[in-house]
Amino acid sequence: METLRHFAPMLLNGFIGAFLFFTLLWIVQVVRKDAGVVDIGWTAGVGAMAVYAAFAGEGWLPRRILLGAMGGIWSLRLVLYILKDRILCEKEDSRYQRLRTHWGKNANPWFFVFFTSQSLLVVLFALPFLPGANRPQPFVTAFDVLALATWLLSMGGEWLADFQLARFRGNPSNAGKVCREGLWNRSRHPNYFFEWLHWFAYLFLAIGASGFWLTLVGPAAMYLFLMKLTGIPHVEREALAKRGDAYRAYQESVPVLIPWPKRHKAV
């Protein structure tokens, strides 16, 4: 708890900044009638907190620069992907359509609550950046190298998964089919796997730092959100509705998250 008290002013500033940003995005949502912009807010807010932690931290400057660059580049790539793949190219995500229908004429007030409450998630996912930004060792360690290697692997893997899926979707002959190209033949959600793996980079970067336990929030919370809440359950529900038995066969033969050799039915 002493560690959290030490970081409290930074987290409070982050919450206030995120609240104002989500309020602005809510106004955009009112105008565009597309609540999907909330996903941009979360991603951009967490990336901004990584840069803020690097700037305000008291650890070794080169390590802080590395942390800020990793968090900032991760955020920028994902924001651009969300803009291109969801906001500019598609109608409102079905998750938010259902909420809009459920709330009816009170949708905008409820969306305001929904948007601004995301500020708490920005603060939650900012916690893993803090120990590494304040780690004092003034030299490069094996864990720093491991952190960078993990980040490079996860960024490269997520980009490759997104590229393979976009290429598959861009082929008209694949309409209605299930993507099994490349990484998608080893995991049903390789993009989510590498997103989850990415959070271990900040864990490695903080080994030996005070408050190291805060870095565990990253992979633990991301796994929970992907596996149980807003990630995989929604995507698989939509895939089953659109592709039916073809996707059920995919579920039976390909692991859900971690890439493993395909399963085979017993004869």
C-alpha cells in the first residue's frame, strides 16, 4: 500500500486527464452515433500513461525512455488499427448497438457513464508501468534485454496476425469462410495472444524494482478481459452467428488463445 500511496498523485492526474478525454470522445459519439470510439480512448489513454510514467519516474533515464517508447508505440499502432479496422470502415460495433437498443432514449446519458468509467481502466492498466519507470539500477540488465525481446516479439506477432487476417478478408472468395491462414491455424485469436504477451515486457523491465507486484496487473487483467469479458466471448459469439458449423469445426480443432499444434478428433 505504501507503493500505491507514492504513486497516487500520478494516478490521480492520469484519471483526471482520462476523464476529460473520454468526455470529449462521448461528445464525438453523440454526433457520430458510434460508441466504438471508446476503444480508441482506452488504448490512447494507457499509452499516454506509459509516456507520463516515463517522464515523471525517478528511475534510470535510458530505461524510462525505453518504457515510454514501448508503451507509446504499442498504443499508437493499436489506435491506428482500431481507426482503420473499426471506426472508419464499419458501422457501430454490435456490442454498442445492443447497448444503444437496450438503453433506448436514455442511451446518451448511459453512454456518458460508460465512457467516463473507462478512466478507471486506464488507471488500472497504468499500474504496470510505474515500477519499471522507477527502477534505479543505472545499467542494462538481462531482464531489460528480455523485456525488449518480449515487446518486439509481441508487436511483430500482433502485426503479422492482423496482416494475415486483413489479407484473408480482402479476398472476395473467402466471404463467409473462417480464416485459417498462418498464425490463425495455430490459435483462434493470435492477435489477442500477442496483446496479452506484450504486458510481460513491463513485468521483465521492473524486476528488482520496488512495487514489482504492480506489474502483475497487466497480464492478469488483460487475460481476464480477453478470456472472460469483452474480448474472446464477444468475437466467438459473433463468429458463430455468422459462420455457424464452419466456426464450430474451427473451435474443435484450433486452441482458443495460446498457439499450440491443432487438436485432432479421436476416431
